[in-house]
Amino acid sequence: MRLAPASRVARFLHGRPDDPVWVRPALIGLLLATGVLYIWGLGASGWANDFYSAAVQAGTQSWKAFFFGSSDSANFITVDKPPASLWVMELSARIFGVNSWSILVPQALEGVAAVGLLYATIRRWFGPAAGLLAGAVMALTPVAVLMFRFNNPDALLVLLLVGAAYATLRALESAVTHPVRWLALAGALVGLAFMTKMLQAFLVLPAFALVYLIAAHTGVLKRLGHLLVAFGAMLLAGGWWVAIVSLWPADSRPYIGGSQENSILELTLGYNGIGRLTGDEVGSVGGTGAGGAAGGGAGGAGSMWGDTGLTRLFGSDLGGQIAWLLPAALLLLGAGFWFTLRRPRTDPVRAALVLWGSWLLVTGLVFSFMAGIFHAYYTVALAPAIAAIVGIGAWLVWTNRRSVVAGAVAATTVALTAVTAFLLLDRSSDFLPWLRWVVLIGGVLAAAALVGLPWLPRRLAVAAAGLAVVASLAGPAAYAVQTAATAHTGSIPSAGPTVAGGGGPGGGPGRMGMGGQLPPGMTPGQLPAGGPPARGTAGGPAGGPGGAGGLLDASEPTAAITALLQADADSYTWVAAAVGSNSASGYQLASEQPVMAIGGFNGSDPSPTLAEFQQYVADGEIHYFIGGSGFGQSMGGSDSSAEIAAWVEATYPATTVDGVTLYDLTAARAS
């Protein structure tokens, strides 16, 4: 029977009839608090990642740019990711206008939805308390706060993967008549996640396939058949766009940014695929050599993207992002398998542990050992698995609390979490210096009480558990609030305050490598324009307020430069050209006119060639060339970008406006 709207509202407000009275208010409070944390003060971040904001602007001006994910509305080149996350922001911007709020609020709402969906997933099998704990852990993970307040693709990626996990677990229920439908939904959501961030979405596939093969309520052949259906749904949901782009005539679509041969398949399997694992990424930072030596090498101590190995996630740049409850999750995962050791094959508790545990282990190991491009914010993909395991593990410990083993596991987990938080907070000793001692003392007291969990009266057990939760979440919560209170801009944001051995606060402008550090072996002289110090300061990009920008920072054009670009803009296809997408993006956002990003993000894509650029100039399609811009000119970008810059400098007279060198490509050539 279909409920009337008033009945549906009442059910939402009051929850299930058999729920305790505190459940629904607690859930609504969690979601409202998460929304405030993720939305409050978003406008301070401005365009956030200008690279994607410029593409959003382009998608509001051209449906062709919308479809392909172009950097500019004239459709010269695409961003180096599929466009699914852009589509959400572009639809918002088409409705509410192109501004910081219309771009960033959808990201925040995706975060609230992910927290709510994770709650629903854990609550369905383990009760409301476990669901609320998992949701709170997810909401307060510092890197999650960062990414759900930022316009990188990771927010939509996480939401879609949590949805796929929910659908997979629903397919395992014995009461489900047609589990293949739920499994097909899971496959489709993973396909859409691929449309968001390509092969990173597939890191969860081993977890989903393994748990269904182990725990589904059907025969082996049916399980295999259902997985094939899910695989087909994934290919359909994620492959239709790839097929269209591959079949579309190359001369009537934008160049595929991030590829060297204008190929979406090359981008998928190379720069955004295997190259991320091996470090052999043509077009990556500093280019590449045999074996990818210059593009990241084989990892280890000499990797351009930081040390690799089992301790990577606990390092100075990553620990404060994600590691707060990682040891607890691993310990609770092992304990969970111990508690469910003798249960039947289809046991839902163990099935959930297999899914979330495999997600955590596979993704964590890939992040720990990948030698290619890697940034701290990627670790947001671990947040749902850590949160889910903590919620499930806490439920298992509580339901087995009369066991001596449960008491020992609870005490050890809380003590380990308190020590981890103490060490992480100690790295930012100027940030709330008293907090690490409060967390340590509170954690030790809670652990001491939990040792006696099997013998504690219920009220004292609840009090000890409450103290344990507060002590465990205080550290990440403080980092989460600090992250939300800090404006984040640039291409490589980071959560939390400054840490010893790490980078600047909050992923501020101009951060290089991971957490603002230079990659090993790179000297300050090799930095692209737009590297540290922060833009808009003396010695910043282009040395002045009208900085040209670079790999990590967008340009910040002054009013005078913007007026020049807007003058007679309708006479040109591109009002300007600059090497690198971030250099181009700031000018495009300010002028609201297309700016050609020569060489794509890094300036290393071989588009356009010198001959093609010269033809554009001869046809009067480009007004200005912006000098001193882009990554490609300063760190081994493509031959094309270097040749174009050299040709322009040798052919046209230079004019300096507010510290930025401009070349009028419609003026008479220099003699």
C-alpha cells in the first residue's frame, strides 16, 4: 500500500516502529551536523580547484563541452578525467549560475548522502548504534571533510561506491527473490564510478566479487552467472561514453586531455591506469623516461610521489588525513573474523566483514605501493571501509561483551587508537597542544575500564563505551573542524593543520607533490610558475598580483588583464592561449571566455602542434598568448608547448600588464 505524503514524512521523522525513541533524532542530528560541517563557509574557497571549475563554466556555455568534459567552451581539450562529476556541478551551475556555491554545494550534499547511505548499510544488518557510529566516523574523517568541500571527482566516486556496496550486500540477503537485480545495480554504480575517476573505481571489484562468491544464497554456477550480469551492467554504465568518444571523429571533438595520442582508451589504461601503479606515465610530472624513471620510477625512497611501503598511510603527509582509526579497523577486522569463524558460509556478519575488509586491504595496499602520481586526498576512498569496519567491530564486541576476548579486543583497540591519535596530534604540536594529552588519558582510562567489560553492569559498560568513542573521535574531529574552517584552493589540497615533515596548512595555494613538499631530487628552480610561495605575493606566480599560474595554481588576472581579454571577445574562438590548464583556467573564469590550455593540465600533451597553433593564429582564432605560464615550459613539458612558446616569443612583441607578459597574436610581427 502506497503511503500518503504526510505518512511518509511522519515515518521519516519517527523512524521504524520498533526503533528506540533516540534513533531517529540521532540520525537526523548526524545528517544535519554533517551538512553544517560540509557546507558552512564554502564560499571562502572560491573556485577551489580552478581546473575543474573552468570546465564547469565551459559546460554551462556549451552542451558539447558538457558531454566531453572540455576545459573550454570552444572545445579545444578535455580535462584528464571522465565527466560524470562535472555533469553534477554543471547542472547545478546551469540552474543557479556559475559561482563557488553552485559548484561546491553539490559536493557537500554528495558527502551527506554518502554518510546517510553508509548508516543505512550498517544499520540494516547491525542495528542503529553501529550505523550511527560508522556514519560519524565517516563524517569526521579529515580527508572526507576536505573532499566533500572540494570540487575534485572524489566526492561522487565515494558516494557511488558506497551505494554499490549497499546493493551488493542486499543481493546477499536470503529473503531477496532476485539477487541478480541488486547485483546488477551494484555493477551499474561501479560503472558510473568509472565514469567519475576511471580505474580507481575498480579497486573495490575484488571485494564485491569475493563476497558474492563466498556468501550468496545460490549455487556456484548461478553465482558466477550473476557476477557476469553485474559485469555487463558495469560495462554498459561505464562504457557507453567511452565507446561514443572512441567512435567520434577526432577532428570534430576536443583533444583527450592527459593522453599522448588523443585516445580515451590510452588515457584510461595509461595515465589514469597502469601508469599510476608502475610510475611509467608519459605526460606526468617531469615527463617520463625508460621505465618511467622521471615520472615516478619504481617507488620507494626515490619516488617522485613519496616513499612507498606498508607505512606509507601513516607518514607525515597521509597520517592526519586517514590513519586515525586505521589500526583500530585492522584489529577489529581480525577480531570479527575470529568471532564469526564457525558460522555458516552465508553468514551476513562475516560477509560484511569480507566486503569491507577486502575493500580496505586492496585499496590500502594499492595506495601504499603505487609508484605513479599519488596525492594524499586519494585516501578518502578508504574512509567508508574504515568507518564500516569500526561500526561492525564495535557491534560485535558489544554483543559478545561477556566474553573475555571481547573485553581484551575492546581495550586494545581503544588504547591503540589513543596512542595513534597522540602521535598524529604530536606532529602538529602548535594545534591544540593540550588535546593529545586529553585524548591519551581519556583513551587509557576507557581502555582500563573495558578490560573489565565482561563483568561491568550495563550502565557502566555503556559509560565506558561512550568514553571510548569520544576519546577515539576527538582527534579526527578537531582536524575535521580545522579543515572545514580553512579555505582550500589549488590542485593538491590537504586536510588538517601544518604537520612536522609535511606541508603547509590546509592544502593552501601552491603546494607541490604531497603535502606541499618538493618531490625528492627536485630543486626549487625546477618549480613551475605558480609553485610556492602563495600566489598573489611578491615572488609568487609571475612575481605579482596578476600571476600567470602554473601546474598547481590557477592564474589570478587583474581587472586590467580581464578587460583586455574581454575586449572584442566575440571576434575570436579563444581570447587567449596559455601553457597548462591551470594557467588558462583563471583567465577563463575571470573573463567568462574560452582560453586555450596548450598541452592540457601539465602542458605535456602534444596538442596543439606548432603547425596547428600557427594555423589557428593565421586564421585569427586566438587573440593573446600569455607568457611565463604553465608547467610544460619549466619542467620538461611536451615539445609542442615549448616550441609554441619559443615561436611566439620570437615572433611577436611582448607587453607586460600587471606583471604578466602578453603577446598580441593579431598585432604585426616583430621584425
